[in-house]
Amino acid sequence: MNKITTSILAVVLTSSIAMVNAQTQSDSLRTQDIREVVVTGALGLKKRQDAVTSTNQVVNNAEITQANNPNAVQSLTGKVSGLQINTTNNSVNSSTRVVLRGPRSISGNNQALVVIDGVISTLDILQNIPPEIIDNMNIIKGMQGAALYGERGSNGVIVVTTKRGTKSEKLQFNLTSSIDFSTVFKMPLRQKLYGQGYPGDTFDTTDYGGANWTPYENTNWGPAYSSVLGGQSLIVGMPQADNSWLRETFSYKKDGMSNFFKTGVLIQNGLSVTAGGSDSYVFLSVNRAENDFVVDKDNLKRNNFILKAGKQLGKFRIDGNVNYLDRRTSTTDSNLYGQLLQTPTNVDVRQFRNSLPDASYSIYTVNPYWTIDNDRADTKDRIFTGLINMEYKLNDHISFTYAGTAVSGSSIQESHLNAFAFDRIYDGTDTPIDGTSPVDYGLDPIVSNYYKTVSSNFRYYGDIMANFDYNLTDDLNFRFNVGHNIQDASTSTTQVGGQNLKIPGWYHINNVLQPDLFSRLDNSNTRQRSFAWFANIDLGYKDFLYFNSTFRYEKSSLTSVNPVTIQGVQLPFSNKGYPYYSFGASFIPTKAFESIKGNVLNYAKVSLNYSRVGNSSTIGLYGLDRVGAFPTGYPFGSLSSYLPTTTIFAQDIEPEFYLSKEASLQLGFFKDRITFDGSIFRNDNKNFITTISTSSASGITNFQDNIGNSRNKGYELDLGMTPFKTKDFEWKIRGSYSTYDTEILSLADGADEVALYNSTTTNVGIFAVKGESFPVIKGTRYQRDPNGNIIVNANGNPLSTSNFEVLGKVNPDYILGFSTSFKFKGITLSATADYRTGNSFVSLAKESLGSTGASEKTAEFDRSKGYIIPNSVQLVNGQYIANTTPVGNDDTYFGVMNYFTTAAYSSIGEEFVVDGTALKVREIALSYDLPKSILKSTFVNSLSIGVYARNPFFIYAKDNRNFNDPETANTTGNAGGIAVTGQYPSMRTFGFNFNATF
């Protein structure tokens, strides 16, 4: 795949340069000079791209909306070099993890900061803003460009600018509408040779219940489809409520599991109204989205109202923005897919749509159709955002600005689980299960419950600045901004609930017979505050040399230490502040020296910068206050007891400090028909926080302090080309290459690694390891001889290492991005794709499929003759010889099943580490703008229609048998790389839309 990708890029590049050379001789058309465009940077400061001294990339509205993705964050995938987006929840209300240039901290937050219309916001709000109202997103990759935000900007910033009203006094309307159809994609590949059941002595019989075959298991350890039973109409699953049996042909059902999912439908409608004048504007947007998900009864309904207005009043200007989001979701249990993975390969799960759990395809799993009806969570979210920007111009050189936002949110979640007893005694089935009860050999009774969680949050962010703009000489411009920032965030959560509903179907706390203790539920109040002084200096010499410097002094409540008494002496309250600063410069040789600029090289820019930024999120809320908790278990459950937390932070702990160096180069050739952007960076973390394990006898199990160093480095290359550009036709190509790596240089004295996630069932986890990339996957590995063959013991079972070893790394070696667009008159065709390799992930779906006999690996041989580990060897008299002993030293079907269903298979971590290489076509879109000549006699100013596809095509590595999407993550934290069975399969979407203005 690497060779194919390289060859394609080489051919495209060579042919494009040839076409550009030919065209530049015949026409003078050129692409837009983006360096003259004013971009919005940190704190809303605007400057020309020439004057930007840190690496950034602007994504405009057309790129954001080309495939009509309802999630603006996901629409960036594949379009920004150095940006990695992982899906942490692909349910009806999907969410993502967004990291720029890789992780810097092993325990703190590594996600990019989101800023909307000049003030700090959240990723959740951005993911729910209608993409069509976003004007552009400026992705600030380098820390120098984000240093003005202090700690919050230490991981890069996504600066979002929403649309404003026009200056026309005439009302203008814009109507958008789209409908998407989504289906599951890349379901796990399963073996096609063996069916449902549990093995007995022989399989050449139709005896359903004796020693020969138990047919109602949730496994695929039954007869071969090539046996005498193959093709026969046999009973399947458990008897129905009337003791009748369902029957199916005993054969492989390709879509038996995937048929559970339906076609999801997403309908979006939006209307915006804009008007204004020479000194004012108003913009109103109303958007409605309804998502009927691929899982029946899971749905989302989202209403978004945005009102923006601005007015110039002499020397005073005011701009306001009000955003109201109402979102309602209904979802079933996240473990549904994990249960569905256990569907035998001969079963079409749709047969059991109307069956109870004790009459499903197996007594050992809960019927997924029963789950979606009886295990649900309904959430109502309301978020109100008010934003204001004010400016007073004292004169042409001095102005004062204020930018503030208040966000108030509330969430009400009610979840319930209905009861099921599993107490039916079968009778009259004419099988050996007559007279038995499922409780004797099946699941424990399902106990009903109800929980209600009410949470609220409030966040204030405010900047006040004095701005100075002077031309010190005819050639030297000086700009200076100084200001103060306040941030205040609080949350409140109250939860009630418990088990055993007295009246079935009434979901209310008054109906709960066994309420949980409040101390065991999620009841909390938090508050976090910070304030800072900051300054920004910009110097511009003529039109080719720019210098920028920032300074910020910040105090955060996270680093506050409450008064304590030591040996009778009370120490004072401590709230130490920390300085953060940056320096950057850019130089444009083609403007400084006219002799350099010519027909070939028309633009060149070189930038250098350095910054020192901190991050105190690693300390955690109330980390320096040793708060307590109510313990559980004997004897604490029956006592009134209270214990302090066993993990504490050093009282003199400081934020992590990142020292960043970056250099970048931008070039334009043939009147910008070919552009190149390259950057190289290094971020040194000299102060990161790690955990030291201590003796539990001391009452403290973990101690956290600034003990460790890491280095994050990499580079990015972006190449843009416009091979053809005429009045009626334009072809654009953009390719990118980005690579980054974070190395752990040192940890606490005596420590070589820190575990972020550890699975005891599969002996694999996510770690930070000294001298290795971060994060890495560690686990037990197969023991191998010098030739790489697996070593087995005398019983034929593979030997594994006793210690965990590095099995792979989570982040890719590099990411290739590619996008292209063709425009012919009113027709536009665009596509985006990317390729990632060098990364791995842990697939828990592979473990589940293996233990149930559904994976291809369990059927690559004749099960009736046992299983010999392929290419395995035994050590005999000091020599490795080819192994001929089946696993468990058992050459029967039982031996095969016992191996795959026990720790002999599941406890070797290497088995479940999968290559994360993937080539993905992210978007394909085709649109048509009706000619204005057709519309001139109507009230419609413009009308466009389009069709599109999102995620239409993936290619995974050979050993990823569609177990999981490599980009799936189980957390927004740093322990990504684990693909759990609670995540649904990937989905692809096809849809169409229209857009009209009038």
C-alpha cells in the first residue's frame, strides 16, 4: 500500500507540474493570494497571513460543508495536516477526540482548545453548531500562535469564526436542507464453516439435547455446515413463549448479524436571515436536525438558534451573539453490540425481533431486541451561550475592547432497565430441556432499576484589552495589546435512583424500592477559576519582516494550596502564578528582494518561533486538597465512615511546562499555481507529572509530582497545485504529509513505565514507557525461537512471556492527506482521503469472536482433528523442532474449543494487537449551481443541489478483519488505542442536499 500511494502521488505531482508549466504560458489567471487575507488569531486579534509567525491552516466554509457533515469537527478529518481526530462515541450523538501534533502530556489534557467568535468555548458546542453558519476555522498548530491563551492553548487552538450579516438593507434568506442515509460498514469477518452450539461426541446426528450437541449456545462450536446437518431446517435458539421452536436452515448467514442494524436517516433543515447597513448587521439562524439512528429507537432531535447582531455608534462598536441549543437523545445500553457479536453464524438475528430474553437465539445472552426496548437512557440538554464584543476607539491609534461570554447549560438524564426473571420452566418441547428452568443454566435475573441525573454548569470567560497601533516611522509599524482575563467555571450534579421498581413501567424515584445511598451516586459540586494578565507585541518592517511576542502571567485555582497546620504552625494560603511567553518572526524574501521574485518563484516566507507555555490540567480539580470519599465493602458498608483519598499531589507541584521551537517555510510557484508549506517543530516537556506508587500501609497508594521529561517532535509538508484554471474550468489538488512522535525521556526515580490502562483478561494495556514513543501498547507476547516461530510446551499450548513487552504504538508513523476538486461552470466535484500507518490498537472484539468460535482463525483447519499452532516449534533436548502436538495435547474438537475459550488463548496480549493501517476515502461530493440566467426571472438569487458520500470506502490492514475501526478510541483521555465492544461498527453515509438564497 505504501508503494501504491507513493507512486500515485509521484504521477500526480509530475503531471501537474507539466500542466502548470504549459498553462502559465497561455493565461495569466492565478489562484487567490491567501497571504493578503486577514485571519483571526488568538484573542480575536486579526492580521494578514504574512504577519502570522506560527504555523496555521484556514479551512473555509466550502471545505467544511462540501459533504454536509453535521459535525463540524469531523468535517476537518483529512483536511488539516498534523490534526488527528478519533471517534470516542459513534452512537446517535457522536463525539470525538481532537489532538494537534500528538500528545505532550501523559496524564493531562492533550486536546486542542476551541475558540468561537473570539472567546473560549468547548468541543461539544462546536460539534453541535450547524456547519453552514461557520465562515471559517483557523487551526493554530504551533504553541507560539496560541500562547496568549496560556495553559488553555498549550495543545493548539481551533479558532472558529461564524458568519455575520451582510451590509445590504434588504432582507436575505438562505435555506438549506439535506437528507442522509447511513448504514453500518465493515462488519467483522466471521468464519463460514461451523455453526451454533456446543460439541458432543459426534455431529452425525439430529439429537438436539444429548451429549452430542447443545444447539442453543451463544457460540459457534457446533457442527460443520458440511456435515449431515448442513442445509437442514433445524430448531434455532430457545423455545418461544408457547414452547414452539423457530427453525432456520443450518447454513452460514452472511448478514445474520448485520441485519440487526437498519438504515439510519438524518434530516437537517436550516434557515438563516440576514440584513444590515453600512454600520450595522443582523443574522439569525434556525437549524433542526433529526437523526433516526441505525439502532432502532435510538434517535436525536436537535434545535439550534443563533442570533448575531452588530452596530457602530460613532467611536463605539458592539457585536453580540446568542446561541441556544436544545438537544434530546434516546439511546440503549452501550454493551448492545458486545452482545450482538456473540450471534452464531447460522442465525439471522431478525427472527427474534419479538422474542423475550429466554426465547432468544441463546439463553446466555440478552436478546438485543429486548434490550433496545427495555434498557434505555433519555437525555435532555439545553445550552445557552451569550457572547459580546465591544470596542471603543479613542482615536486612530488607541482603542479598548472587551470580549466576554457566559455559558449556562443543564442536562437531565433518566435511565431505566426493566426486570426479567428467567424463571420459565420448559414443558412440551419434546427435547431434553423439558422440565428445566433457564435459571438453572442461564443468566441471572435482570433486576429493574431507575436513575435520574440532573446537572448544571456555568462558565464565564472575559478579556478586556487596551490596543495601540502606531507607525513609528514610514517603514516600521508597532502594535501593542495589553489586557486582563478572567475565567470561572462551576458544575453541579445531583443523582437519585436505585433498584427494583414496584410498578413496572413507572420510571420515577418514588417507584424505587431499594434506593442507592446518595454517597454512592454522582452528587458533586465543583468550581474552577483563573485570572491572568497578558500582553502582545507586533512589529512590522515595511512589508516583509514581522516580529511577534506574547507574555501571560496566570494564576489558577488548580494550583491553590489551602492553609494547613504543620507542627502547630499554620501555613498561609498559597496561589502561585506562572509566566508564559513566546517570540516569533517571519521574513518574506520575495518582498524584500525584488530580484528573487520571478515567473517561477513568486512568493517565499520563512518563520521561526519559540514559546514557553504551561498546563496545570494534569493536577486535576481539587488535586491539592486531600478530599475524602465514603468507602465500600466490608466492614465499611455498615459503618458511618469517611476516608481521605489515597492518591495525593505534592504540595509544591507546578504545571507542566512546554518549551516549543518551530520553523516553517512557505513557497509559491508559477503565480501560486503550486504552493508549498512546510514546518518542523519540537516541544520539550521539562516538568511533566507522573505517579509514584507507595506502600499502602502508609494510607497513601499513589503520589504525584513533577518527575519526568518528554519530547514531542515532528514535521508537516503541504503541497497545493492548480493544474488547470480557466474561466470555466478549475482543478485543484492538495496533498499533505505529517509525522510526529512523543518520546518519554525520563520518569520518576526507579520507574520505567506508567500504566494508563490495563486489561487483566487479555494481559494488554496502554503505557508510558521510558525511552519509547508515547503511548505504547504493552502486553504478554508469544515466546518465539530465533526464526520467529511460536514456541509451545509439551501439551502444544503456546508459551508467553512472563512480563509485559512493547507490542506497538498508538499513534501512526505518518499521515498522508489528499484532497481534490474539479469545477466546470456550475458543477463541482470534490473528494478527500487520507492514509495512516505505523499504528496499532487493541481489539476486544477479536477476543470475543475468538472465544465464541466466530473468528476466521478458529476455522482455518479441521476442528475434528484438533489444532496445531501454525509454524510452532518445541524445544527438545536443546533443539527447536517442528511441533506436531495439538493444543492441550487433545486432537479432538473438544481440544480446539477448550483452547480458544480459556486463558491459553485469551491471556496472550499480542494476539489482540491489530495493525491500525488504513486508507480512507472521507468525502466525495458533487454539486451543481443553477445559472443565474435561469433564476433572474424568479425571486431566487441562487440555487444549488448536490449529492455526497461520507466514508464510502475504507481499506484496512490485512490482519484487521474488520474487527474495529482503527480510529476508534475508548476515552477522550490519553489511554486511547483500546477498541472496546461497546463501540458500533463504522458507518458510511450517502445523501443529497439543496441550498437556496432569496
